[in-house]
Amino acid sequence: MSGVLENKIGELTPRWLEILDPPQAVAVTAMTTPGLLGLCLFDEQGIGKTLTTIAAFDILYDKRETDTLIVVCPVTMMGGWVNEIERFLPTKYRIKVVEGTAEEKRSAVLSNFDVLVCNYEAVDSLRVPLKSVMSMKKAILAVDESFNVKNQNASRSIAVKELRESCIKGFVMCGT
């Protein structure tokens, strides 16, 4: 991780170098470090943690190091994740959003997707199918607004922790 201290930007694709600002490119370089199991991004709101995470996933996906991104965030941020992915990577990924009735949520988890966006409450209620699906994938877990899981004894915190155990990498983000 010495590259972060030196503001080192690794071999990113020209497309991502055009999109990302230098601090974001440094973060993506760190997030795509071979063998890295996880990373925390604690930047101020509006700095681009979502875009940084999407870029890291895209690079790791192209290298075949991952095949799935699971985003856990507050319900109010779910649409933002979908919009950012579609804005920067239109039509590249099959995106599913866990919403609707209990059966619709379960159906989304069991569907064919590259990116799954769900809220904290859904992770808790769907922990068994989520863990089952993730155990068959090379998934990255992105936990946005991580203050929502600060109580280690809360059921949603336990559910996110259990889901993380089924994923190859974990990225935690918080802007507050």
C-alpha cells in the first residue's frame, strides 16, 4: 500500500484515466492491487467513492478477477448506484435492484446479474439466498455508508459480515 502514500497511479485503461481525477485513480490502483482482500474509502461526500468503486470493479472484471459486484447501501442511494454504472458503463453489466415484494427481492437475488444493488434491510432478510449465490461467484462486496453497520451486534451488521465471508473482496465506503 506504499503506492497510496506516494500517490502512485497504476496501469489503468486510458478510458478510466480520462474519467477519474488523480486521487480517484490512486484509490483505484490500491483497490486493484493483486492479493488485496479489501479496502476502506473514507472520503468526504461528493468526492466520488461510488465512481471509484465502479472503476475498480470494472478493471477487476476485465482481468477476470471478479464476476460480480454486490452493493449494499441505504435505500435512498440505490438509484444513484444504478445511474452511475449506466452513465459510465452503459449496457456493459446486467444490473439487478433488490426491491419490491419479498418474492420480487428473492427473485432478483436468484436472477442472472453482474451487479446487484440492495439495501441493508434486504441483506438481513435475504442472507441465506445471498450467501448461497455468492458462494458460486467471485464477488466483490461494496458496503456504502458503512455507518449503517457500526453496531457489531445488530442483525444487519451480522448479515453484512456473513455476506462478506462469501465474497473475494470487500470495499467499505463512508463520507460522514
